[in-house]
Amino acid sequence: MARPPFRTGLFPALPPERFRLTAALVEAFHRDGFISGIPVLDATQLAAVRGAVDRITADLERFEPRLYEVEAAHRQRPGEVVCHFLGGFLVDDVLHDLIWHRAVTVPCAQLLGVDRLRFWHDQVFAKPPHHPGVVPWHQDYSYWTRTAPACHITLNVMLDDADEHNGCVHFVPGSQHWGLLPKLPFDAPVEAILPLLPAGARWQPVAAPLRAGHATIHHSHTLHGSYGNRTDRWRRAVVLNYMGPDVRVADGTAPLLRGVPALPVGAVVAGAHFPIVLG
Ligand SMILES: O=C(O)CCC(=O)C(=O)O
């Protein structure tokens, strides 16, 4: 197994076996489309990742040109729309190393059923105390159809204790089987997807409260969303998106992400921005 190109000493390359999920968790993932409570960061790692996220969010305008994207609606209406950006790993060594962390990559590869796992991109979602911003219900792959086939997975690690009061993520169990639904704008009303659900869909969302340093992992088609933060506490999360090693470019009319060399349709999504992080 290749040694990760770590820049910090924060994430020792421990034996992968240590991070393998139990059969019960794998079964739950395939049944519900998500699992919760996965330990990912110890106290030192958590403090470092929080520090990294805070450095970037406190100075988002300065970092913006080097990130893939800062949500435009947040820039226009920061008091209303959740702080959300992509590409933190490009500007910070801790976030860079986190994408290779085996507590993240081993479970994601196991659930995708691949021996080699490729990094797609990272994201940060940050809700300050008493922030009304929501994340509308969505399926991740609706934003990623420029890559195919769908063989993607998401791990969301909370940097604060998260519950229904400060805007933890909610999931709809079984919704990974509902086919691909339309993509919605980030600042859409939280329940904008409801009229678009397939006939007979059982809308029974569940909250996924988490302790800081723990993660959920969800299927690329599982519906999820989150509500505002009604507390005095922060609710920050780093989201890590991965894919199988053979996912290809499905739309070559533009770079897959800002600043990434354009790849032709049919090419494997590969290159320095999309490293193999396991295997
Ligand atoms: O953290 C949130 O509120 C939303 C996260 C999300 O959309 C994801 O984990 O894919």
C-alpha cells in the first residue's frame, strides 16, 4: 500500500485493518444509505482540523482565489446562507493530510467495494451560533453528473458536537434507491425537493446527531439536508468526497473544478488533484 505524502505528523499511517467496519455497519449502509458514529479524529487531530477550518473561514475572501469554490449565495448573504466552500485541502496542510487519513479512507473504500480509492474533493460547512442557514435536502451525485458512473461516497466529520438544535445532518433511510433527483440551488428552501420525490417515496427523515470528531458516511444518492443553528454553539463539518478509481469524465466542456486541467470526455478522472488515497 502506497505511503501517503503527509505534510504534518497528525495522521500516522496505521494498519488499515484497524479501521475496517463491522459487517453490521456495512449491512446498515446498504440498507439505509448511511451510517453514523464513525470515530475519525482524536482530540489532537480535531483541534488541528478545527484550527484549519477557522483560519480559512475567518479570511475567506483572501483564500477564495485558491479554493475550488466559495458558495456565491453565502458571499452575497453571509447572515442567511451557510458558509460552504470546496478545496480546503489546496490551501492548508492539515486539510491536505486529512484526505489521506486511514480512519476516513479505509471505511469509504470498504463501503464502495473498491480496493483503490480516489479523492474527488473536500468541502466545509460552517454554521455559527444562531445562524439560520440550512442545507436543502439533496443527493450529492446530482451535483456530480459531470463524472460517471456514479461510484462516489461521502464522509462528513463533525468538528463540534452536533444535534437537532445546532443543525446536525438528517438522512432519509432507503432514499439511495429512488433514482437521481434534480439538482437544487444551495440557497433553495430546505424542503424544495419534496414536490420532486418519486410517487410512493416514504419521506421519513432521521437526525444523525454526532459527537465532535465522529462521522457519518453516506451513499451518493441518499437524500440528506440540515437545518439552522438555534444554539450558542458552532456546528462545523468537513466533508470528504471519494470515488472509485475508474470514474470517468462525462462532460468535458469545462474543467471538473476551477483551476483543474480540463480532461476530455471518457478520460479517467485522474491527476494531481484527484489522487489515489488508498491502495
Ligand atoms: O453538513 C451539512 O449540513 C451538509 C453536509 C452535506 O451535504 C454532506 O455531507 O454531503
